[in-house]
Amino acid sequence: MIDLRLKDLADAAGGRILRGAGEQSVKGISIDSRTVRNGDMFAAVRGKNFDGHDFVKEALDRGASGIIVSRKMPRDIMDMCGAVLEVGEVTPAAADIAGEIRKRMNGKVIAVTGSNGKNTVKDMLSWLLSGKDKVLASKRSFNNIIGLSLTLFDAEPYHETAVLELGTNHPGEMAVLGRIARPDVIVITNIGRAHMEFFSSKEGVLKEKTALTKYLRQGGKIFVNGDDPLLRDFGDSRDDVISFGMSGWNDMRIEDVSRRDGGYRFRLQGKSYFFPQDGLHNVYNVSAAIAVALDFVGESPSIEERVRTVALPPMRLERVTAGGIDFINDSYNANPDSFKCALDVLSENACKGGRVVVAGDMMEMGEESEAVHRELGRRIAESGADMLVAVGTWSDVTAEGALAAGMDKGRVTVAKDHGHAAEIIKNRISEGSCVLLKGSRAAKMEDILKCFMTYSIR
């Protein structure tokens, strides 16, 4: 962790030291009593279904040296603590402390945002840069205020670059994240129909995502997908924007794209690359990562070599073969745009058997929920899929959309739950078929694969 004293935490968070010396060093900060490290300060954050104050004793028993709390603790708890910092609310205090850590970092910060692909670009870029730099990167999809704070708590003096994923599902969140991160470089992957329950339109999403640019440090750069209709003109009024894409107006041009050897070959800025993964949308993602990497390290054979070994994050077009069936597990998340990309991958996939879509709910669509699920059913029918298994709250609507678009009634099934969906796959899908699993994170579509694998070994 970046060197901080207890006094620094109090000053950053506007807190009061109830126990401990202001000059004492802070080794680390944790919010999880189950994984707290010896010597950490335990921050008792509140969540929707828990209150960290209820786990203070457990954290201390596991080796926490002190606590950050917003309510009075019993005497026996206080007596166990080497340090106690009292704050107004723990989550904002943690964010303020993370912001102080950011100020003290010597390395550059890259912030990746967008409706789709931000976690993938974050991982790709971290991989490309790690051939040269000591890189700090967001764990998994730690992209909200708590996730960003946890990432920055792990910053060390030796980190030369930090690659941070920033996400938002409510207006105003990006401004909070921007004030903490203060990025040197911003990447905006695209603007799509995500979290529409809280944003009235794609223009609303654009406004929220681009709010991050207000916090760009002096001399910084912004990389945007210039083929995205809403981002195409974003750089017209500023000279710090670099666009990438396949259209001729982009600053960095993606050209000569061809599907080959289980991946894609393409050229970016005249240099050839081979990317060993599925999905034309991922060519955009890896191009974003390459564009930033080139800006950081210049032309380097190591970038080309590392592109050849880029892997996708878990549950993003992840290939799993079980019971003679090839699954494409794209269960991490879903919205209308990412679902279209996944359907394109399924259509391109060489299958000995049929192509099957197991479609879960797309969450946070608000008033558009019925319309986008009906549209999803239509797209599945038009994609040429041989079978649809719909599961979740909106499964009937998805099925209706597919039937209305001409999909045969015998090839459309509504499953009662994950277990039922797995049974349908086991009993009705032939070996050699390709099955796409996709839905929003809350839908946990990967559980269908777990159920299927359990049935297959019985």
C-alpha cells in the first residue's frame, strides 16, 4: 500500500482518531472480515444486505489492527483495537482515502469506461502493458465506488501504471469515480443500451460516461471508438481525443480484418496483429488496448507478441465442452447490444449439430424491458438459431418475439428455472451442438452449465 499514516486517513476522510497515534503507519485497508490481512485497518462499510459494523470483532480476531467505523463501538471492542477512526459514513470515507492514495501515486492512471467491453479492455490493456510496466489493475469488475477504492488500496510505490475500470448505473456516479481516479488517460469503448432503467436514453448514457472527461489530468488523452455513432463527433471540439475504428475518419484505422485460425487478423496503423479470440466486437476491444499501449510504450515487438496471447475474462465467450456439447458461456452480463454480438459469434461458429440460444433476462432496462426482450426474441429467430430456450422473468416475452418473427413453435421452449433449462439441453440437444448461454449478471446463467454438468456425470 502507498505509505499513509493514521493521521492521513483522518484528514482525507474528515474523521476523528479515537484510539491510536496519528503518526502510526497504516499497512492496508480491508472491507471483508473474512479476508482481512494481519495489520489491516478494517473499514466497516454498509451494503444492501449487511453492515460491516456487525463483523468488526471477527475482523479483529483475524488480525485487523484497527477499525474505521461510523458508530460507537462497545468498550470490549475498543480495547481490542490499536487504532480507531470514526467517520460520518464509511463508504464515502473509504472513497476519500482512495482519492488521497491516488494523489500520492507516481504512476499514470488509465480509466476504462463504456457500455460494453470495459472489463475486457481493462484486462487486455493490463496484459499488454505488463510486458514493460509494473501494472495495478482493477480486480474482476471492481468498477463502482467500493471496487475502485479497493483497487487503489492495493497501490504500491513501485506501480508504474494503474488500469482502472469505471462503471455507473445511476446519473452522477461517474463524477464521483472521476474525482477519485483523476485519470491521465481515458478509454470509452462504446455507448449502448445498458442500465436504461436509470438513463432515459442512449444520449443520457453518453452524458454520464463522458462526464469522466472533466476529471482528465492536464496533458491527458481520451481514446474513443470513432465508429460508435454517439462518439463519432465527440472529439470535434477538443484536441485531446484520439479515435479508433474501421471507418476512414478515425485517427487510428482498423483495416484488413479477416477471420482466421480461430481468431482475427487485422491491421492497426499499418501494423499487422493476430488476435486469438472470437467476436468482431473484440477486435474493437483489443484495438482500443493496442492504441493506448502504443501511446505508452511506442512501437514494440512485445505488444504484437502479447496480442497473440490475449485471453478474455471469465464468462466472456468462454468455451466449455461438456456431454459432447460445445457451450459458449457468455454469462457475465447482457444488454441488447452485447446480446447481438454474442449471437453473431454463435452464427459464425462451426457446429456439427444445431445452434442453440439459452436466453436469460437483461436487467435494468426499465420501461423498455418488454420491448427489448421481444426484440431479442426476434433477433434470435433472424440469427438462424435452431432452438431457443428462454428462462427468467421475461422468458415468455422473448419466446413470443421469436415466434412472431417466424421461429417454429417446436423450437421455442420456456424453462421454469435453471435446472429445467439444463434438463432441456440434456434431453433435446444432440452432441456436436453449440449452446450460447447469456443473460445479465443477476440471472446467473452459468448455473445452467453447472446443472448440466451435474446431470451429465450421473
